[in-house]
Amino acid sequence: MPAPELTAAVPPSRTATEPAGPGRTYRADDGDHADLLSMLLHARDADTGEPMTDAELRDELINILIAGTEVTAMTLAWTFHELDQHPDIAERCRAEALAATADGPVTVEALPDLGLIDRVLNEVCRRHAALFLMRRTTARVWCRFG
């Protein structure tokens, strides 16, 4: 059980039907806020046509956010490992990134100029497929009775 001083500092979690701003809710607003929650709120069950419940929304968001960060972290870790093994490629990637960001942060328009980095990431994904490495398996347990 959390300490009382911590519990008082943590605001209670909201549901999708509680106010998301001054006098409105995400569900009641029925607008498109160009975000993941809006997309999930507009999703309908293919068989029943019913929207997701608050619990289903929460579960979907948690799955998307956790899976997304785990795969991203694993891909970056393998990328840095491979670049460490190939310093010449790492230097070429660095030069490519610096050239693409000469005028500031990377923009969508600059992505076609990052061909080497794209090829490196594709090769890392091919060699170290995150989903393959994270698969769950069962093992036989041998027991002898009597």
C-alpha cells in the first residue's frame, strides 16, 4: 500500500468519459484531436459496431505504448552495437545526420537524404528482429512420480 503522503500527491486517473478540458469530454466531444486516443475512441467492433469500453481503451493504450517503447529501445540498442562493430559505417551515418540537420532538427522533408541510416536500420531489423527475439515459449517439464 502506498504511503499516505504519496497518495495525496497523485491525482486520481481520469476515464475517457470524464472532463478532458473546460466542460468537455473526449467521448462527448466526438471530435478528432489527431491523436491516438481519438483514433481508438472512433474504432468500432467489426461484429457489434460497439465502441471500446474505458477498460479496453486503457488496455490498448498500454499495449501500444509499452510495445512501442520496448521494440524501439531494442532496435536502437542493436543499432548502436552494430555501429560500434563497424566504425567506418558509424562515421558515415554521423556525417549523413549532420548534413541533414545543418539547418536545425530533422524534418520529414530531410528523410530521403538519410539513405544510409535507413539501410542500416533495415539491416539491424533484418538481423536482430525484435519480435523474434521477444517471443515467449514453453518448455517441457519432466516429472517422475513414485
